[in-house]
Amino acid sequence: MSGRVPPGDYAGTSPHWLREPADVNALVPVLWSSTARKGDDGVLHIGGLAVPDLVADVNTPAYVLDEDDFRARARAFRDGFDGYDVFYAGKAFLSTAVARWVGEEGLCLDVCSNGELSVALRAGVDPARIGYHGNNKTAMELRRAVDAGVGRIIVDSFHEIERVADVAAQLGVTQGVMIRVTAGVEAHTHEFIATAHEDQKFGFSIASGAGLEAARRVLGHDSLALRGLHSHIGSQIFDTSGWEVAGRRVLGLHAEIAEELGHVMPELDLGGGFGIAYTTQDDPADPAVLAAQITKIVTGECAALGIDVPHLSIEPGRAIVGPSMCTVYTVGTVKEVTLDAGAVRTYVSVDGGMSDNIRPALYDADYSCTLASRASDATPVLARVVGKHCESGDIVVKDEFLPGDIAPGDLIAVPATGAYGRSMASNYNHALRPPVVAVKDGQARVIVRRETEDDLLATDLG
Ligand code: LLP
């Protein structure tokens, strides 16, 4: 189309990692769920369904969840981390259907709020296979969790130890607990930082001795059973160097508790945080490879300490649901904006935005996207996909090449939105949160419906 920026002339306007694709219609497989396909007509299919047909029923924006892909990723963690308990971190995305799939695939479930616990219980998840996190669980929330028979409560403060002990004593049960510790390691993507102390709200610091003191206090209560330590070092991590440092420190405390307090804890949880591909920059490892590396770190450290290897568990959220879901939007407007350097950026506005995916605005997160409703042989242009909210930071995909004839009415699909997309969605600007449609073998099932105006107005008492 005339007026569009000529190909190849994007110096300074596109990120270093973004390459103009050889075929702008093609999918980059690592970014998509396993059943995602495009035919010669450019129409995206997921779970055997054509996305344009799917959204003709449910409208856009919509999250499309590939059930087979979700289950396969859950199994890859279960089988890859053989001998571990794998707790799916429900904070990434949880619904009744998903909680059921998690149980059916043999995983346990990590919840971190009363609401998530409600979903888990409603789905019929065995409470003994639920772990309950959070740095400020109320007495009421704890009572409900203990009463429901939640297998492990991950305690996060001295106040909470007393609170859980009281609740369990009142209910006449012995509650399994784990102690959340901070190992002084913060890992993000390819880097980690190891420090002597930890300036954040979660857990008991190992370095300061708070972790040991927490164990002493837990062991002082007959109503509590100390099952182990818990350490979560960060999110969207690609290599295991952070676990190496954290593992050494956590197992050091594990051994110290046995030695000083005479209690050998049967378990150890190493948290979640395994990275996924949002763009071609990211290169996630296979769960079995991660498992081999982490197991080697733990067994090596246990051998050095002369202790038995505890029963291990992990808590992946993003790496299971993230790539299983994409978001489908309809293009509403297309605008060319001339930048200082004279280059042109094509702004493509879609019918969602920061209310259905806050991650670009909150974390400067990168995503990619593709034209999902047709093929195009137009020259690709450097585009920025933006939402419809009243905020300039309302970006859906910061940088992507899209066909130069992108136009109102086209569908755009953004892969890898499953983790923390719907779960952090909001009603900003009174947006209605989109539905989650599960697809499998040519069948679609709405597992979370779109909000309605009545939902919005129901809490406004006039
Ligand atoms: N376990 C614990 C104790 C956690 O705090 C978390 C995440 C997980 C497991 C799961 O981590 P995952 O495997 O999903 O990375 N909203 C942010 C992520 C916050 C993660 C908080 N904790 C985002 O959108 O990137």
C-alpha cells in the first residue's frame, strides 16, 4: 500500500532482536500452542477450529485455550520431574475446568488466595493435594483452609505460624506446613542476583536466622507438622544457575534444622518460575532437561551435606498455561505515525488492551502477534498493536511486523497470553473481561464467559 514505510528501513525504531520475517503469514512454532496451524488462506486454526468461526460465536477479544496443549505441558512437567510433586500455580490462570484438568493429569495445585481455594474445592481437587500460599492470610482464610483439609500451608511470617497453630488446635487437627524462606537469590530471565539479605515482603530470610527461628516455632506447636522448606526465586527464568545458589542455601538450612532442632523434614519445594517464549528472543528449556539439572544440583548438595534427599516439589504456572492460550482481537483502526527519525510506525488499534493483558504496561513485557483471519502478500510493516484504553501505555504488542494491508475488521492473535493475562485482567474503563474458550478436537467450550454489563453494574449500588 502507498504511504507505508519502505521495507528494511527500521533502524532505531525496532528492537535489535526483531527480524523482518521471510513470510509474514507463517507462525513461529515455539510461540504457539501445539495444535495452532495456518493454511494457505492464512486462517489460524487452534484445536481443529478456525479462529474466525470461533470468534463469530463468542466475539472478540477472546482468550482461546488449547486444552490438548495445556494437558501435554502439564504431563511434560509431571513426567520430566519424575519423582517430584508438581503443583500447578493457579495464580497464572485458574478456572474450574482447568483445576479439573490439573487433577486429571496427576498434578497438585498451588493456590494463594481464598478465591483460588474456592475454585479448587469447587472443581473437586483433593484438598490433600493443595498447597496454600500468601504473605497475609487472615484467620478466617486459614480456618477455611485447615477445615477443608488443605495438605500444606506455606507459612510466611511469625504471626502466621501462631495463627495456623491456633486454628488447627481449635479444629483438633495437625496441619502440615512448609516454611517459605528467602535464599537471597532473585532470578529473572537469564540473570540472577545473589545478595546477603533480602529486601522484599515474602518469607523468612535464611541469612538473618529467621528461617531457623521459624522452624523452631513451628516445631513448638503440637498442632503443626513441619513438612519442609519452600523457596521460590523468581519468574520467567531460563537457566538453573539461580537454583544452584538457592539450593545450596536452602539445603544448608534444611541440614541445620535437622542438626540443631533434631527434626528431619521430609520435603523441599523449589518453587516455580520456568520461562516461556513470548517472542523469538526467548529459548525455553524442556522440562526434562530442567529437571535433570535441578535434581543434580539438589543431590550433589545433599551428598556434600551428608543428608538424605528430601521429597521434592515444584510449582510451575506460566510454563504450563502460558503458551496454551492466545488472545484474539479485532482490528478497529490503523494509523501511521511519523517518528522523529522520519520512519513511520503503523499503529494498529484493537478491541482490548491493558484490561485483558496488563503485562506490557506493568512489566514492559514483549509479545508477538499474527494476522489470524487471512493471508496477505503485502509488504510487512513495523507495527505497534495498541488497545482501546485511555492511556498511551496501553500497548498489546510493542513491535511486530504485520502485513502492510492490515485493515479494520482483520483478526489479530497474540500467542502466549495464558499466564497472568486473564488472571490479572481488570475492568479498567469499565471494560468487560473477555471469555476463555477451551478448544479441543474441533469442539469449543466457553469455560469462563464474557462479563456482561449487568455484571459490571451489579456491584454499583447507585
Ligand atoms: N510459586 C510461588 C510461590 C510463586 O510466587 C509463583 C509466582 C509461582 C510459584 C509461579 O511462578 P511461574 O511459574 O508462573 O512463573 N504476574 C507476574 C508473575 C508473578 C509471579 C508471582 N509468583 C507476571 O505476569 O509475569
